Amino acid sequence: MSARRSGLLFTYLAFGYAFLYVPIFILMVFSFNESRLVTVWAGFSTKWYGELFRDQQMLDAAWMSLRIAFLTATAATALGTLAGLIMARFGRFRGHHLFAGMITAPLVMPEVITGLSLLLLFVSMEQMLGWPQGRGMTTIWIAHTTFSTAFVAIVIASRLRELDISVEEAAMDLGARPAKVFFVITLPIIAPALLSGWLLAFTLSLDDLVIASFVSGPGSTTLPMVVFSSVRLGVSPKINALATIIIVLVSISILVAGLLLARMDRKKRAPRSTENGDA
Amino acid sequence: MIRKFWQRIRPGHGSVIAIPYLWLLLFFLIPFIIVLKISFAEMQLAMPPFTDLTEYAEERLQFNVNLGNYLYLLTDDLYVSSYFASLKIAFISTVLCLLIGYPMAYAIARSSPAVRTGLLMLIVLPSWTSFLIRVYAWIGILKNNGLINNALMAMGIIDEPLHILHTNFAVYIGIVYAYLPFMILPLYANLVKLDYSLLEAASDLGARPWKTFLTVTLPLTKAGIIAGSMLVFIPAVGEFVIPELLGGPETLMIGKVLWQEFFNNRDWPVASAVAIVMLLLLVVPMVLFHHYQNKELE
Amino acid sequence: MNAIPDAGKPATKANYVQIRNVTKVFDDVYAVDDVSLDISQGEIFALLGSSGCGKSTLLRMLAGFEAPTSGSIFIDGVDMSSIPPYRRPVNMMFQSYALFPHMTVEQNVAFGLKQEGVPRRLIADRVQQLLKLVRMQPYARRKPDSLSGGQRQRVALARSLVKQPKLLLLDEPMAALDKKLREQMQLELVDIIESVGVTCVMVTHDQHEAMTMANRIGVMDEGRILQIGTPTEIYEMPNCRFTAGFVGSVNLFEGRVVEDEPGYVVIQSEDLPQKLYIDHGITGTMDMQVWVAVRPEKILVRRQRPESEYNWLQGKVRDIAYFGSHSIYHVALPGGRVVMAHVSNQQRDCEDCPTWEDEVFLSWEGNSGVVLTR
């Protein structure tokens, strides 16, 4: 590649990153604005952060969202790991086409459709079985777990597919039963993928507005729902403050996790390059 | 081959499959059947606000299948034009994402491995922060007294503010901004696997750079292009938050229509019919996505 | 060590491992086609063949990772068909070595014993013993990714020997090593295996590896075993064209039997003016189509016409490939076909050695050729 062309490419890249990050930086800068107008700078202030932390509705919703996200991430990691294992290792069983479809479809399914369909399911179940009674945290948790499972399954399946299968065979050859192979060999090796799956499910749940709006009930308002109803009425520096906190927290945890995973990966993969594939 | 073996001898193999399988059947597949069922029902003022499809009257089981909701969708101009507008907006946004995302993915894939991880992380990072907040960020920028208008007026380029927010233009910006990472990731995954010596071979054989790109790079990254495009197009068709916050009264998108039908009009049967028609429109893109996604994984 | 009940009568030394009419079909493809084979106790047996010939599938059936479509496998008299890999007295050294990346060398070697609930003290002793055997004691607490290829191979070997298996399987043991290390490790591996005395089946596509390491070799092609024999037998007395060509290089002359006596045969080839004389009888009939195989190193290159009536050819030197210790002459016969002959380079510069475009005579003894009927 000529230097001129690679220069052009990287200028383009720089503009791309600017497009992605400038709006976020503006958002963060104006969270420290003195004025209520989020677009005119009127001096530095942290008063909106103070106001944010006095907003009980916001705090309750945040707590609700965090609890749901934690439960979702945990359940989705368990279910998604099983689903990923099935996709990567179980080959063709009866109904595997349908199973693969139910894993990929949630990745792209428009949220309004997922939300509506789950709500109608819960209403019908309540009519027929008497459960779930009304809607709330449990129904949101079920909804979030369902679509997060698909994402976790994809993460796990692609990790399992690049794992040398003879490592599992070796364990079995040395006397470990299949279930033991999974827990003693496979799981520890793919632990980083499990962690990224968990984090992914956590943020997916924390971020969801549309599906939660359909399946939530009174008393189970999540943070995105509060933010949305506030944003609909117009811009507010309090939301900027909240956004700044979220962005900073997410960036820090992503960077830490990313560096950690990259290091684990490098360590694990570097010597692999000397090993040839099967003939 | 080992897979077959695991399948044969693994004790409790069935139950390993059963847990996620049943969960997905119950909470992903069956709900669509219920949506289909309710789309044939009629609205009523009760809880739940729709009629039963089956009725036991005059000692016979009767089916009350009602196609009225679908006829209503066809006859009311609002729905038909909303579907078309959604497909159009999603399509144009996808093309824009591809045009912006492909060179970016290419540049990242061509950078040195040490930098690559960092660059990629910077692409992913925004999508891990809140979607809602990233859409919200544009309100402050695009408003009549927002940053762009203030800046342009301060520079004396315009006298009165441009009307950008609450237009389709703002919706395009929002969709491209929010979905760009989903385009870049599969493209990158494809481009990084591309053997660079193939490009060198092509240019060694006399192909000009542009020709090399069209005849070698592009066909070899087809799977990534399709996967990325579907990851943008399909959810964008049903997008609600972006048209709601950035779009205006003229923005008719079907996700927004469904939301209003459900929450404002409380007409669950019509909302269900809207969802079913949307699903039918998206079947082909979804099958395409499924096909290339699976290929990518194998 | 392994809790396998001794069913049936005990195996003799010669048929310690019995493979009986084993066939494996994958989606209508016969990966292994009716293979029967006996392996005796303590021997190193190599399955030799190109990739896709079925040798790996056969090995995986011995390990229990694949089930035969039909046929059966007995080890020390016990039918293996219903025994899963984790209960077979068989251990395998994998091509990629398949060391557990999250465990130390010590833990890797101990893994097999742990699965059986061996007391910890005994495990520690046994692991030390094995690490000493493969000279890896100093690396006991290292993780596999900090080891070199040769070291990893030794750990893999120790791991697969720790349970004292009745049968050790080696899957392309040298494939992950570079060429220099390969030759050294071949001998070292054989030393260790022989000192332990374990019966061993290995799979390789490399004829030198098979000949260096194995007591007996089975040559496989398209799912079938074509010939079984010691390295010398396989090389000197191939029983078919495939074996002759796969193991070493060979000149093949097609012809028909014109004299068939118990002690010798004479073969007339259409390509060659002289008849071919082979000093062993064959089971065949007059006028049947056969091939005569002559190894290049058995052929003498001379400027003088040989006196004999049989077994010589005249041609022109087309090419000389110089290998240092010897050269390979490519000699074109008048009909156009090319015959290869080794010439050993005993002198530094040989003035009357034939060179490019020289007319030469090629000849060989009556006991050098082999008649092949298939």
C-alpha cells in the first residue's frame, strides 16, 4: 500500500472516530454547564450531579436496572454457554435448524416485535396458568435473559470453535467423563469468553428501553424508561450528568476488561502459531 | 466427527439440549404464535383487550377468525406508507453505514496488530454505553438553538436556524451513528482474515488498485458485507427510539406506529397485525443474515 | 490399573491387539474398509499412508473417539466396542499434543491418575518418575505455553504413559516439530517407549519416520491395508505398485510373463528391447500382465555395454540431481521414458563419470527386481 493511500485511509479513519466520539464529548462537557440550557456555555458547575443524586425516582430506577442487569447477565451466561456448547459441539440433532434460528433471530429482531410478543405471552400465560401475576421485575428479567442468551451463545460458540478439540479429547482419553471434561477443561479455558459474555449481557439489559417498556408493570420502572420520559420533554443537564457517569463507568470497565482479556489472549495464543493444523 | 460421538455417549445429553431449547421455544418462538393469534382477534374494552378466537357457543366450538385488522392495514394509507418509509430509511441508512464503515474497517484491519486491538475497542466502546443517551446527544447538537445552528450563525453563514431536528435527515444521522459499530465489526472480522498476499498477487498480475479491490477484496468480504448490512437494516426497519426522539411529524416509521397503536390507542390486535406484517417483510433479510452468520461461525 | 474385566480367553503375545474386519463409513465414504490386523505385545506398529487414507480414523477407533460401522477391536482379549474412551486402557499422544493450557506440566501429567482417584502421594511419586523419564523435571511447574515444541512433546508423552496403558497411540508424533528436531526426537521417543515396554500404534505420512521408529509398518491407501511388514520387507519386497511407489522411489516396467519357472521368471516389456529376468518365482500364469519394480540404488550406470542377455537398458543422460552423498541420474530411453538411477559420489571429482547427454548403459542383478501383480 502506498504511503499516500494509507495516509488517506487513516485520515478517513480519524474522521470516522470523530463522528463517533464528538457527540459524546459534547454531551459530557455540557454536563458541567452552569446554565440549564445545554447548548450555551455559562460557566463550570457540578450542580447537576448534585441534583441527579437527589432525584429519588432516578436512583430507584437505577437500582432496579442494576438488579435486573445482574440477574439477566448471570442467567444469560448460564443459558448462553449451554446454547453455545450445543451449537459448537453437538452437531446435527433433531431440530438443530430451529435451534440455530432461535439463536440468530434475536440478534436482529426489531425490539418492538420482541417486546410486544413477550407481553402477549405473559398476558396469555397469566390468563391460562395464573402466572406471572401482573408484570414487573420477573417479566423484564425473563425478556432480557431471552435476547441476551443469543448474544452470549454467539460469543461462546465462536470461542469454542477456535478451541483445539483434541484438548477435550485428550482429557476424555485420560479418563475424564464428558461432564467432567466440560467443567475441568473446557470451562476454565473459555473463562475469558464467559466473562465477556456476562458483561455483554449486563450492558444489553442495562441499556434496553423498548422491550422493558412493553413487559414492565407499575413499580418496575427501569433507568432507560425514566431517562426516556425525561428526554421526550426536552434536553436536561441532569441527563447529561447521568450520561457522563455511565460513559465513564463503562469506559473504565471496558478498558480494564479489554486489557485483561487481551493479555490473557496474547499469552495463550502466541505459542499456538507454531502448531500446525491437522493434515 | 467428535461431535457425533459426544452426542451418542454423553449421558444427560438430552437434558443439556433441553434447557436452552425449551427456554427459547417458550419465550421466543411461542410468543410469535400468540401475536399471530391475536392479530386475528378483535379489540374490546376489557382486560385483556381482545376477543377470544375460539368460542363455545350453541354446543359447538366456533372459530372467530377476523381478517379485519389486516384489511384495515391495507386500506389506511398511514400503515402502507409507514412500511415503505421504514424500508426506505433503513435501506439508505444501511448503504450510508456501509460507505462509512467499510473504509474504516479496512483501515483498522490493515493497521499493525498492536494498534488494531485498541482501534477496535474504540469502535465497540460507544455501543456499550447507553443507546438512548447516544441518540439524546444529537438533540443538543441538531436543535434549532443547538450547537450546529449556534456555530453557523455565529460565523455568519446563516441568519436564521436551519431546521434539522425532527426531520428525516436527523433520523438518518441517528441511525447511522447508532448502528455504525454493528456494520464495522463483521466487516473487520472478514477483512482481517483476508490474506494480504492475494492483493499483492493481483497487483503483481497487473490489476490496478481499484480493480484489485473490485475483483478480489470485495468478493472475498461478501459475507461480512451481508452480515453487517443485515445487522443494520433489520433492526432499523423496526426502530422506535430514533424516529421518536429525532424524527418529526413527517417521519412515519412502522416501529413508532406499532408503539402508538399499542400504548396510545391500546389496540392490541392491530398492533399484532402490524408486527406480523413487519415480520413477513423481514423474513428474507433474516434468512440471509442467518445463512451468513452461520457460515461465519463454521 | 484400568478396571476392565478380563473377558474371554487371554490374548497371546502375538495378537495383543486384534482388529477384526473393521469398517467405518462417513456419509457413504468408506474411511476404513474391512481392515483386519494383529499387533503383538510390546511392538511399535506404524500405520503409513497419505492424508485421507483412513489411518487417523483407524487410530481414533482404537482410542474410542469413533465407533466402527462394523467389525470389532479387542485389546488384550477384551472387546472394546461398548467401552467409551474414558474407560479404555488406551492413551493417545495427540498431533497438536493437546496439553491443557491452564495447567502446569505437573498437573497435566497427573490428570489421568486423578481421574482414577489414585492417592495424592502415589500420584506425586508417579508424576516425578515420568518427568524424570522424559527429562522434564526442571519444568514441572511451568505452563505449556512457555515450553518449546520438543519439550511439549515430551510432556505429552509422559502424560499418555502415566496410566501405564496397554496400548499407546501416537498421532503424527513429529508433525508439530521442525525437521532438525524431528530426527533427534524420533530416536529419543523410541528409546522411551521401548524402556517402558508399552505396545504402541502410531500414525504417520512420513516413510522415514515410520521406518526409523516402527518394528512393523502397515501401508494404507483408500481405507485398506495394502501390505504389512518390517521396514525392510516393505521396502525391498513391496507387494503392489502403490507400496513400491509410496515408500521410496522406484522404476516400474510393465510387461508380460514369457517364461514362468519355479525358480525364476522372464518378462518381456514392450517399451524395452531386452527381457527382464527375476530370480524368484511368482504365483501367476503365462502371459499375465505384471510390473517389474527396480529401486534406483540397485541400478548400475556404466559406459560399457553389459554382457548379460537380460536386465539392461541403453539411454542418454537427461538430468543429474546432485544430493552430495549421491546423485540421481535421469536417463532417457530411446522410446522417451525416463529411468532413475543412484550413483554414489565416492570421489570428489570423477572425470570419467557419465555426464549430461552421454550415452550410458543401465543394468541390475536378477535379484534386484520385484515382480508385482497389482
